[in-house]
Amino acid sequence: KQEVTQIPAALSVPEGENLVLNCSFTDSAIYNLQWFRQDPGKGLTSLLLIQSSQREQTSGRLNASLDKSSGRSTLYIAASQPGDSATYLCAGTNTGNQFYFGTGTSLTVIP
Amino acid sequence: DTAVSQTPKYLVTQMGNDKSIKCEQNLGHDTMYWYKQDSKKFLKIMFSYNNKELIINETVPNRFSPKSPDKAHLNLHINSLELGDSAVYFCASSQDRDLNQPQHFGDGTRLSIL
């Protein structure tokens, strides 16, 4: 059974810092991987999708990478801002249409 | 303008009742999903429909029955509600069943069972 762990569970940083969020899968047979952010009382917003043929994706200050051999993904946030405060979730799929979400990292960026 | 909309936003009801949650997407997507997020914020997929056809049905009690009258709607009906059904339920959609398509989520329905 696939289990997804996100480390750290919570993170608090001063504004302007660069940070890395980690996601690891017990079963490295991952087809693709998506990073989401969730604001309190809201649904998930897709940030980056690393498709099956890709190893990384970039959007603005965000960069996500996926190492299928080790079953690990990282989300890098550059020059963090208070508006980045949210819970970040990774989600992987396998070819059997199975979706697996991580436990989330709660990020607080202090002005 | 809301892409994926769910109603109601909050639902408080007593154990044993039957309730429905509605979901509509105006993105023209073919595939829709229902997820459950428990009190520990863990998100798990329940169902997926593609063009009104069921393609994913995870191990959920048969008290939960999804209904897709057309590809823009995926409603969730729950019979005989139990305390453990308390959670936030999210609807989502994607362009099609290609796993390389991003998913778009609604804001969730917070279900509380008394």
C-alpha cells in the first residue's frame, strides 16, 4: 500500500527566506506528481504538475522536482512571502488511476 | 465565475439521516472526482467519473452513492449517516482521465454529524 510522507509537518520562516518541502513515497512506482496548496477553509489549488515524462516543473518562485528512482519529490520556494502561508500537499498517481496524497506541510511565513 | 462549485458549504445533520452534496464544474472537463479529507487533514479519493462513467471506486461504504446526470455534474448521496462520516468532502475535475492533467478543486463541503 502506498504511503506518502511530507517533511516537515510544519515550518515557520521569516519573509524572504528560501525553503524546501519534501515528499516521499513508500512505493516508487509513481506515474506523475502534483503539488497543491490549501488555504484554510478552501479547496486545493494546483501549483505544479510533473508529468510522467518530466523530472521537474517551474512556475515563478516555485520549482518542483521528482526522483522516481527514490520515490522523492521536493518543492522549492524562493524568496518566501507572507502570502505563501498555507498547507502544501503533494499527490502522486500510479498507472492504475490511484491517487495518493501526502500528509501536508503547514507553512507560515512571518513578515 | 467559480470553476468547481459545491453546495452546501456546510452541512450539519443527525446520525441516520440521508443527505446529498452537489458539485458542478463549468470548465468543460470530462472527468470529476470526490475526495474525503478527515480531521487529520488526510485527503483520500473516493470516486472518479469520466463522461458520466464510473472509473474509480475506492473502498468506501455502499452508503455512499455518486450520481452523474451529465459530465458537468457529480453529486454525492450518503445514506444512513454515521459519526465517522464527519469530514470535509471535496469535488474536483480535470480535462479528461489522462493522469497528466491537473485537477481543479471546489472549496469543500464540511459535513458534521451530530
